[in-house]
Amino acid sequence: METLPASQQSIPECPICYGPYNNLFQRPLLLPCSHTFCLECLSRICIFVKQAQTFPCPLCRAQVPIPDGGIPKFPPNMDVVTQFPPWLQTLQEVWLDGHRLCWIKQPSLSCQVSAGEETPEMLVTVELLYNPAPQDVSRRDLIGIHHPSRLSTCRGLCQLLWERRLAVFWIAILMLVLIVLPIIFIPDSHMTRTPEGQRQVGTFPTADAPSSNLSRSHSF
């Protein structure tokens, strides 16, 4: 079993992702209800919650208002930060840009000296939406392999039917008129048809036929 270094064993963990806190995206943020969570987890929970709105605390369900500037503007829990190693106690500036967290990585002094020139800054981002569509890559450069599950297929079919519900309704009405109603209201033709070779009712000889035969016999 892999064990953590001694410097990380004493660092508290976020109760949501169970990852150790740090001075960057896993910064410990203190909520008004005195519960602490990391910046990334709170940002994922409140990704669709706007400023000045509230969200329930994941532990006590107390309503917490989002400050101006979003989740990164919550105060850090300094009691947790003081437990960091010395090189982690300097909190980095992280801000929210749409659906991602952003941080500018400053070039180290050793890199500038070894290269002999100024190293540009690097923008590091964390996407809060899972599997986001890349913004700077064209679709023709992507190879997508997708194996839809049966549940996702059913959900897609139900969503398609709901979007086309008006057309489905009129198709059902048309099928009812053309198929179901003729079967119900048109009488069955074989009930009124007389089979071939069977004598119909009312074809028996009448009473006039014997009298005519008697008159013929008397004439002889």
C-alpha cells in the first residue's frame, strides 16, 4: 500500500474529494457555517449558481450566500493553512472564468537564469465541467470514440420524442382515424354475405303453386 510523505500526512483533507488541501485549487475555504471544503469542490457544486444566490452546505445544509467574485472569494481557513509546509503557506491567486478556475504560474528564477532570457507566464486552468469541448481545436482534428450505453440511448430517444411531441400527437391522431376507427364502425362484411350453394331465406314455393297444378289436372 502506498503511503504519503510525512509532509502530507499532517495536512487535513477535503471531506468531499478526500484530497489534501493545498495553496492552489484545493485551497481550504471557510463557510459561514464553520465548515471547510476545498475551492475546486465548492466551485463544482456551485457551477450553475450565480452571485448573491445561496447554496446548501454539503454537511449541515445551511444556506450559504455566494460572495461577489464567486467561490474563490470565500475566506481561507487559516487554521488549516498554518498546518501546511512552509512552501505551501503562500496562497496563490485563483479566479473563476466561466466554467473553469484559472491561475497564472509564475516562472521560477532558476529557469530564467538557465535559459538566459525571460520565461513567459503560463496560464493553468481547471475545467469544472466534465469532458468540455475544446475551444481552440477544430473538429476535423479530433477523433471521437463514443460507445453509448443503453440507458443513454433511451434518454436520447425520450428527449427526441418530447421535442417532437406535437408531431407525435398528430401522427397518433391520424393513425387513429385511418386504422382504428374503420375497424370499429364499419360492419363486418362476412356477416351479411350468403355462402355459395346455400338457399336463402324466403325462396320456398308459395301456396299458389299447388293450386295451379290442380287446375291443370282437371283440365285433362
